[in-house]
Amino acid sequence: MINIEIDGKLVETEQGSTVMDAAHKAGVYIPHFCYHKKLSISANCRMCLVEVEKAPKPLPACATPAAEGMKVHTHSELAVKAQKGVMEFLLINHPLDCPICDQGGECELQDIAMGYGGGESRYAEEKRVVNPKQIGELISTNEMSRCIQCTRCVRFGQEIAGIMELGMANRTEHAQIMSFVNSSVDSELSGNMIDLCPVGALTSKPFRYTARSWELSRRKSVSPHDGLGSNLALHVKDNKVARVVPVENEAVNECWISDKDRFSYEGLNSPERLTRPMIKQDGKWVEVDWAPALEYVANGLRQIAGSAGAEHIAALATPHSTFEELYLLQKLLRGIGSGNVDYRLRQSDFSADGKQAGAPWLGMPVADINAADRFLVIGSFLRKDHPLLAQRIRQAVKQGAQANIVHAADDDLLMPVANKSIVAPDEMLNTLAQVLKALAAEKQAAVPAEIAAVTVGDAAIAIAKNLASGQQVAVLLGNFAQQHPQAAQIALLAEQIAALCAGRYGYLGEAANSVGAYLAGAVPFAGDVQGMNAAQMLAEPRKAYLLLNVEPELDMHNPQQAMSAMRAADMVVVMSAYKHHAMDYADVLLPVAPFSETSGTFVNTEGRAQSFKGAVKPLAEARPAWKVLRVLGNLLDVSGFDYDTSEAVRAEGLHTLSLDDKLGNRISGVAINIATESNGAGLQRVSDVPIYSADALVRRAASLQKTHDAAVPCVMLNGSQMQKLGVESGDAVKVSQGDASVQLTVQKNDSLPQGAVRVAAGHPATAALGAMFGIMSVERA
Amino acid sequence: MEKIKEFFKTFLLFELLKGMALTGRYMFARKITVQFPEEKTPQSFRFRGLHAQRRYANGEERCIGCKLCEAVCPALAIKIEVAEREDGTRRTTQYDIDLTKCIFCGFCEESCPVDAIVETRIFEYHGESRGDLYYTKPMLLAVGDKHETQIAKDRAADSKYR
């Protein structure tokens, strides 16, 4: 600790910290543009010049290390003169277009010019003009002349997003921020550059000119997308969400949010929104009031329960629904005598059901990821599935941690990866067994008998050696590993691997409320009435389905099977915010409110329950799903459905439990069995869920749908496979799975393992295909 | 002495004569009553009457939809919606002034960075119903188009004081 004096205030600050840090501690504000606490120091804006006693010239506070006994003056004559001078220089080329600038009213340059600038400009010459460039559908660079070259966006790309997509070309007055020739900014975190830009040079394209900052009211919410549960501020104008920005929460999302969190709000205002309850009568859709619609649902369910038995009623919900909704859904189903309720729509292995110690979770607090020094990431499209968790791992790797990957695809993680083993889906388990065996040898521990026979390869030894040398090991199971047909076995091996190196293991939660859904009991094995899991409900079609926010053609592990089950059902009740494919097979459509229009709770992947309130009123006749379920409960005479608020539901569902002892990944009572059934000749499907197809909301976010990540998925094959088939990149091919086939273009991807074909799931172009894992054949179309 | 004076004044109708003298003076003095609407009083170039939206000489509307007037309006009489026009410029899609709310303070004119919204010398506008006093963008532009010469002259006259 060193002592330093700032404007007469004595502060103690850490060795190696800067004058800016010390000033921050002392509560003294020093104006700045290029400095940002999460980015490296570049000291190029010069706005933070301060006077340091015994220094001949003013020094930049952000880049001057604090030293013992230093005396700093931020408001002395010299400092003020320097700040005024810098401000004048910065304003030389800055256009005076604040009235039409989207940043106007929340602009750092505007604020600081008010506080530190002169009243008039002495500059009468021509101002610099920078031509606008196209850098994609999310960030507008139409007014690059506003740029003050702070390079925050450049540093963000390099340091946080992991890829330098924007750079500064040329020198002095010709310096410009630009992307590489004709390329766009495609990072899944790119929207943060808009927040970082202290002026209006990088602005949000979807938001462009829709509102001024002072017209917006700011309401806190929680991201309904990935498992992280980023804290959001919804900016509301005229009862519409006009934009979304992050709320800083160091333990969850730091000060970032992913583009999915930021731009998905467009889906809230989509023209596809369902506005009134609808009933299908004689093959035609009729808009009705809530009362007859709910009456119709209650009667239908009562009839089916009476004639076929309650076990013929099934409910599927997405884990993007709130805790309250899921809790009431399962309570309703169990109340009428059916245990068929599940949220694990894309899961295919249910052998660990009821044998896990608690809700599958991350196994550690999110913030601990930064402290880990060895990672083993199993089966995860990390960047696309968990943009901000990937960012945390990237930061850890930067601090010296090493990442190891076992996966079926080799996507660029934009960070150095120490070792990777890219294998076909059916070899993943074997590969993990190899790692475990090698690790046991490394640690001189006993090798479990079940895996003693595996032959250990070089890649596995490298991974094991790497893990063995770590102090803080984190083994993380991605979405792909959770959806894998041997998910339970993968988890068992992961547990053993983590145990051998005294590390922790856990699941990267697929959705905002994956943990919450489990805690709410929206699983067939919870509670007193047990039933069928998601796969069984479709394999043995039920007579009635209640779908909560589910789009079966896109959200299910096997969309083909799901659709035929829906079509065969006597009654399908769809609770959805959107009109969608359900118009074909549903009998009732109930408009429910998305996350911005309802109060609720999401329990994120680290088991953090975050409640939020509705930011805007539900659109037209839409109603929060918990209210709909409550009334359904009353109509069906299920007891205990007299809630007045969602908080009462939450209190009943969450209050009695302390979350910590309800979380648990340990699986007991399942024997290790690494045998893999050989499922015939053909190519094994490797399927990811594209980042902007993952849930109903992002699918309707217009701008996200125009990005490269939302392009129609290609079939990816490795080069030798393509040669065998005689096709080239860009050719149309027919992909068949079982008796279903679709036509897609083919793309070469040499990092795919032999015998694998990558075909995305969750996208309308591939919705006709079968399960996410399985055998496919590809032929020239 | 004073008391005696008062006493005589009360029955000699002194006050009445004094009042009649004033009446008589005005009877023969020069008349100042204006015969509205045939005659009108002179106006300052800063007169704050009916609002108008101005255009540039090339016919382009001045307003850029910055919404400063909406923000500054103490009576909340202004309502603006903005969108990007096909040529990429920021333009209003809606610009309404509710003249029944307006208090003619002139803040809108003062806040406007492009002199788009102005208050003209017109004060004898009317409407047959309340709704007629809800001025929309085309109406405001029409006022501006009709009176642009006068508006420009008034701004020029005021410019040296601004």
C-alpha cells in the first residue's frame, strides 16, 4: 500500500495502481475518454492530464503509476489549462451535430465539453470528414467523423471479444477506425462497442433515431437467453422496449452483455406477436376472449383426463420460461394427476433422472471461472452458446490459465487452446475415458475398472498432463455434452476427472432458467406424481399437450417426432407470445407475455435467483403466463391456486429451500459404461443450435436475423469426405436422416472429425430432420 | 381650515366638475382606440404568436427532429416522432403542437438549433372546435411557407441581439 494525496485528500492505494485508480478511491473525478477499467491503458485521449508536484509537465492520470508521497492536483491552474487545451483539440474535428446524434444526452464528450470545454471554438477551418463504412447490421458507423480516436472499440475487440475486428488505420488527422476491407464486425459481443464509444461514432443500428436518451425510462430486468442471467436495463418509451443496455454486476455479467441480450428486444415488438386468444373451430382460427378460451382448455383437459386418464396429458416448457411459470405448470399438471412435465427439450439421455444430487448447475460461482487455471471444456460451442462465459474463460486464459477442449467440432474460440481432441460424437465418451485413465496414471490413482481397457491416445495424455499440473481445475460440460445420447456417462467421467485433480465440474446452463426449471419441479421425477420425460412424451404420443413457449419444430431434440406427436394429439394448447407453426396443429393459442411484460425469476447457472418486474404492460390481450396458469388451476379445481402475485408463487416454490443444498451435479447409482452402440453406416450428425435460433425471442429479432450468424446453416463436411462424395463447397446436397431429408448447401470444414457431418438444429431449414444426434447420409442433390 | 374647504366642496359638486373636465379633455384629444380588424397595433419583431415550421431556400424542411423543443416545452404541448428518411437523414414523422396547451413562452424557438420552429406575428387564428387548434406538421409548414418573408425579416432584425 502506498499513500498519495489527491486534491488534498489522503488516499491509500495498492502498489502498481495508477493515479486514476487512486482518484477513484478518493472520490475525485478526473475527466477521461480512452480510459476504461476493463480495458488496457492506452493514454491517447490526454483528457485526464493532472498536475503532479515536482513533475515539470501535466501527466495523464490513467497511465501514471501512483508513487509514495505523490501530490496530485486535478483542479490546479496547470491541470485545468491542460484539460481545456485537450478539449479544444478534441473538438476541432468533432462535428456539431449533437441535435441529430443518438448519443446526444448521454455523451461523455458532450458532458465533459460542458464541464471542461470553452464556450466558443476558435477553429474556423474545414473539419475532417470520414466516410461511413458498412460493418454489419448491428453497429452503425454512419457518422465516423464523430470519432475522437480513443480506441476503446479496438481494445475491446482485441482484449474482450478476442478478435480485432476494428482497427485504426493511418496516422494523425487521417487516422480512422475501420474494419478489414469489406468485412463486418461479427463478434457475438460486438454491441458492447456501442456502450464503450464515448461519442456517437458507433451507435446501435436497430435503435437509430427511435428515441432520445431523456425520453427513455430505465427498468431493470434479467436476460432470458443463455444460462448466465445477465443483468439488463430495458429502456422503455411509450410502453415499448426501445433498447437494452447492461447493468453492471461484477459477479455475473461484469459490464458486458452479448448481442443476443442486447438486440433481441426487437422480437418483443415483432409483428408476429399473438395479441388475442384464439381457438380453432371447424378448421378455422377464431379470435375469442380469455374466458371462453380458458374454459375451452379446462373442458378439453377434463374430458381427456376423464376418458383416457390424466397420464395422457403432457406439458412441455422451455427453460426460458420464468420460475413462477414453470412451478405453476408442474403444479397444475400434478394437480390433475399427471407427472408428464419436462423442460429438457433438447436432452436425449435421461438415465440420470432422479439420481442426481440436485439441480445440475455450474458447480462453482461464475466469478470463480476467472480464477481457474486449467479448463476442460467438454462438448460446447462455447462462443455461440455462452458468449460471456466464453469471455470469462478467455480472460482467465489471458491471465495464464490453459484451456483443453474435447468436442466434435473445432470452432475458433478466439483464445489459445492448450490441447484439443476433436472426435466424432460417438467417440467422445471414449476420449474422456482416455483422459481419465491418463490422468489416473499421472496422479498415480486407481483406474476405474470399467475404463481400464481403453487405449490412451496422445491427445488424451496431453490433456491429462495439462490438467494434472493445475491448481484450480474447472471441468465444464457444454450444451452438446448435455444433449449427447450418453450425457449421463459423460457427466460421470467429468466428475471423476474433476475429482482426480481436486477440481470442480459443472454444466454450462443451456438457458436462462435451466437451474430454476429443475428447482421448480418441472421434471417428471420430482414431486409425488411422476411421469414421462420429454423424449417419452413424444415417443409414446399423448392425447393432450400443453406447450409453454415451446416451438416443437425448433426447440426439441427430435423435431420430426415432436411434430408427428403434435399432429396426432387430440388437443394441443399453445401458450406462446408468438403466432408460429403451431397454427397448423394447435387447438388453442393463448397469448402469454414475454419476459419484459411479466414479473418473474430466473435462476442462473450458478444458482443465483434473480427476480425482475415487468418493464412494460403486456401487449394487447397477452397476459403473464403465471396468471393464465393460475386461472387454469382454478378452473380445473386444483387446490392451492390462489396466488395474488408472482412473488407469492416464488415464495411457495423457492422460499422453503436454501438454494445451495438444492444444487448438485453428483450422479449416484449409475454405473460407468463406455460402450457405444454402433448405429450403422453413415455420417454422424454433429448439431449445434445457431446462436440466433436458440429461443423464440431471438428468432424474431429482425436485426440479429440479418447477421452472418443467422445465415441459413450449411452442411459441413471435411475435405476428404467431400472428395468421396464428389461435391465442392457451395454445391447443393441432399441430407437425409431416417426417412426425412432436406436440401442444403455444403461447406468444407477440415476441422470436423472423420465420419461426422455438421448440420445445425433449431433452424427452420433443418426442422424436417430427426434427432440432433444420429446417422445421416449426404448425397449430391 | 381644511374642514371648511371639504365642507364647501361637498355641496358645490367640485368632484363632479373635476371628473367632467377629464371627460371633456379626452373628448377633444387625439383618439388612440384601434379599429380592429380594420386597424392594427404595431408589433415587435419578437412577437410570439402562432407557430410555424420553416424550410430552407431549396424547399427542404429545417426540422431535424432533435426533440429539444419537446423537452423544453413547459406545457408539454409538443409531440414529436422521428424516423430515418430514405436519404438517411433524421426527420420528423409527426410534429404536433397543441395550441390549447401552449403558453407562448417561446422556449421552443429559443432551443431550436436550426431555427425550424418559430413563433410568428399571427395572433388572430381561430378554430371552430378544440381539435382545430391541434396543429400538425403539414399545418405548421403551411404557416411557415405562407409567411416565410416576414419570418425571415423578423429573425434578421433580431439577430444582432441574439
